[in-house]
Amino acid sequence: MNVTLKPGQVTLNQWQDIYNGAGWSVDPAAKTPVDQAAQVIARIVTKEQTVYGVNTGFGKLAHHRIADQDLQALQENLIASHCVGLGTPLAAPLVRLIMALKAASLGRGNSGIRWSVIEALQAMVEHDILPVIPAQGSVGASGDLAPLAHMAAGLIGMGDVHYKGEICAAREALAEARLTPVRLAAKEGLALINGTQVSCALALAGLFRIGRVFDAALITGAMTVDATLGSDTPFQARIHTLRGQPGQLDVAAALLGLLADSDIRQSHTQCDRVQDPYSLRCQPQVMGACLDLLRAAARTLAIEANAVTDNPLVFVDTGEVLSGGNFHAEPIAFAADIMALAVAEIGSISERRTAMLIDATLSSGLPTFLTEQPGLHSGFMIAHVTAAALTSENKQRAAPASIDSLPTSANQEDHVSMATHAARRLLEMAENAAGIIAIELLCAAQGIDFRGPLATSPRLTKAHKVLRATVPHLDGDRFLAPDLAHAQKLVQDGDLIAAVGPNALPDILTGDTT
């Protein structure tokens, strides 16, 4: 698959395809506006006008005028001086997404960069030459300067890259691939490193991963309802229509659909149990609120991923180059913070359902810790402890990052967003939440086994069978870590979601506004 990036019009699903490994190229129609903006920069240099970012220093050094013969050195010095990242390098899918986001932004024709630079970015990805980008070093304002500098360094033959399964010098990889390092013209270094593409890529990756966790949690939540002889009455549409929250309505409908035609449910419709615990009964209210947050974040990121966020910006119609602050990643920081809240809550309510499943006083007749011989066997006792540990860890990580700020660049850049690490934590939080949901999946499936010969719903039966294909019923204590890992993989890879069939779950990416 190859995605054609139409600058300003790329959909969230297309970004997701790129993150999942699809190739990409910028629409050739973008060449005209890109060339026109580059000509504006060339005219400024020819006329010896003084324009920030073209022939001046940067940040606090903006008042320093740079001689024409030093403009190329200025751009290369900018890249070298800003390569100050630390930490574990970003994974290859993230680097490909960052490069695609940057190319699409440059393709809008407001950055003053030559078309050949965009082509060089594309060529690196096509040859699978991916710059080594350390994860730490950006405060999410003045753009993601340090990580984007590491990306740009590879383009000009500086620093290290991933190539053919190894880390090697960028210049060596480019030479082997018969690619020529880019010689930067005026403003091009600044255009490459200024912008929110790293923060945006991390937030998008978080959105995509959390989306799968959310969907899987609806499935396991429905399974727990059946396993504990819960009621589907709280999911009736007329209840949720009176409140009118869109996410709540969608989650309630999904839960009803997942539980439809369950023999287990039909077996206790006339029981004397009046109300279920909140972790069952209030799933539409809690998960619906999470869905609304995720969709709000998706809307923000759909816009941001198509935005021009470097500085200064070139306006071809007037020939002006205007300084602004589109590099400030506050929208991404807020989006990341609300996604962190959502994924923490998804895990939190799931952990409560797992606690219910293993507690014989709450689970409507299921054996203690879901084992037939409690005492001799511990069953899922300690698996729940793992779920509790992961839940607590995510709660700690959910504290907002956007409210923090530290001045940089000698107070020239005196308010920053901290969007980059706000977004970076989402991937680990999503992995933790996938583990929490996986443990509920194991426990809920075990509970459904104990309800035999009564069967759960057709859709949930399919999910149950997908799990049982790799993880058998827990007859007695065994080495459980592989079971957790298999179940977590089903959550993360989307196999559990695919099992229940199309249109069974809400669309999280409806925030797409392109």
C-alpha cells in the first residue's frame, strides 16, 4: 500500500496506515506552491533583505545578521547545534510517521523549502534509511527542535541512521543507497526542525493504540457482564437518550449488540438481583465519556497533522515572510492529556471488573479466584495484583503535562507546552492498559466457561474462541505469564476486535475533519 499525501487533506486513517507500515509520497500537485514559496526566499536573499530565519540567527540570536556567503553554513550549524537529544531512539514506525508529517507540512507551500528537499525525505523512507531520533529533548515549543534536528541530520549526511537492520553513519547509508546528502539553502534547516511533527506523531500513535484498547475493553466488559450474571437493562437506549451524551449512547448500543442473544443472559432475566455494581452498570457512562475525549483528541490531531507549524511562514500572494507561533504545541499537549485521562480510566474500570470476577461474594456463584480448588490453587489471585499494579502506574502517569512550563532560550521562549513527553507517555500507558484488559479477558473467559453448558452471545463466543485458540481454560495453577502475554497481544494486535465482526464497536476516528 502507498499513501498519496495531499497536503492539508490527509485523513487519520491514512496516517494510521503509514504508522502501520504503508509507504507514502507527497502529491506532485504540491510542487507548484512549494516552488513558489522557495522563490520568495530566493528573492529575499538576492535583495539582501533582513528576515528572521532566512539570514539571521535564531531565537535570542535573531538580531545577528548573517552574511550571504554563510547562509548554507548557518543552516547546517543550526542542525548540528540542535542535535542534543537523549534517551532511547524512537521506533521505526514513529520515525516514518514523523517524516511523512513533516513532508506533508512542507508540501503546503508556506515553508520556503525546495521541492528537492521533500523528494529527499521521500527517498530516505523508500530506501528504509531512518534517522536515529532520541526520544527526549523537546519541550513542545519552538517546535520539536532537538528530535527534528536529528531527523534533518540524516538528510544532510550527519549523525546516525537505521539501515539494513543496523545503526550506521548517515553518510555511509546514503552513499550505499546512491543518495546524495542535501545541501541546505536559506531557511531550509529551520523549516525542517521547526514544527510539531514529533509531538503529533507520538500523539497519533497513542490515539491509534488506545483506540484498540478501548474497543477491546468494551468486549471484555460485556464478557464480564455475562460471566457475573449481570443485566443488560442498564444499556437500553431510552436510558441514555435522556442524558444525550453521544459517546454514552454509542457505548450502550455497542454493549447491547455484544450481549445480544446470550443464553446466559436469558437464564436469569427473572432473578431478584436489582442492580449491578457500577463497574458493570455504568460502563456506558464511563466508557462513553472516554470515547468523547478520544474523539475530541482525534479532531485536534486531524487538524494538527495537516497544519503548517514551522516559523517564519511564507505567503506567496504578498511575498511576505511572517513570524508567528504555530510551533507551540499546546493543542497536542491538551489532546495528549485528555487521552491519558481516558486510557487511565479505561484500565481503572476494567481492573474493578476483574476484582469482581475473582471475588466469590460478588461474582454470582463463580468460584473464588476462578479456580475449582481454591487453597490448593491460587487461580487468578496474583494476575489481579498485576492488573492493580498497572492501573496504579497509569493513574500516576495521567497527571497533566500541559500545565507545566519552563522558560528556555534565555527567556525568549518563555512559555512552552511540554507536548512531546505528554504524548510519548501514551504508548506506555496504552501498553499497560492492554495488559489490564488482557487480564480481564482471561478472567471473564474463565467465568464464562463456568457458566457452561449455557453459552454467551454469538459475538462474545467468537471472542472467547479467539482466546481459547492460544490460551486454554485454567484447570489448575500453571505458569501464567505466557497466558497474559498471549491475551495482551490479542488486545494490541486487534485480533479480539476482529473476532466480534464489523460495525460492532464505535468509530473512534470520527474526529477526522479533513
